[in-house]
Amino acid sequence: MAAKIRLKRVGRKGQPSFRIVVLDGHKPRDAKVVADLGSYDPKTNPATLTVDNATALKWLLDGARPTQAARVLLSKVGVLAAWEETRHTRHAKAEEN
């Protein structure tokens, strides 16, 4: 399964809010989710963003690819920095062995 981390729109017309979810990459935006990672509400001032960092990092390490919008939000909470650091340390350990 080609997993993607993307935004799923929820909320009524004119009042958008989004969930950050993991989906099969071949499914449409509002398909059944594999995992729910957090939420984003752009209508509040300042915008509300909550993410389960451990679960998001696990999915990134397992090969899930974030969309551009999800990548921006995950970088704001520091998940992408942790992912890059973990990837580099794993790569360095593999080269040592």
C-alpha cells in the first residue's frame, strides 16, 4: 500500500477544518482513513494545530509520504525535523555495520 499523509476536510460549508490522516494513496480525499494523526483549524486566530507526533513519525518511518500541505503542517510541529534526524542516524548506523 502506498500510504499518504494528507488533509481530510471536515466541517460544514464555509467553516472548513481539516484532519491530518493516513490514507491509501490511490483513494480519494474523503475515503476511509487508516490512521488519524491530528487536526488543523485555520478559522481560529491563531490557527489551531494538534498532531500526535509519535504516530506521525512512525508512519513517516514506515514509508508514508506527506502531501505538500501536510508537509508544511508537520514541519511546523517539528515532526519532519525528527524524521530527518532519525533517518540520518539509521543510515549512519547501517554504514558502520
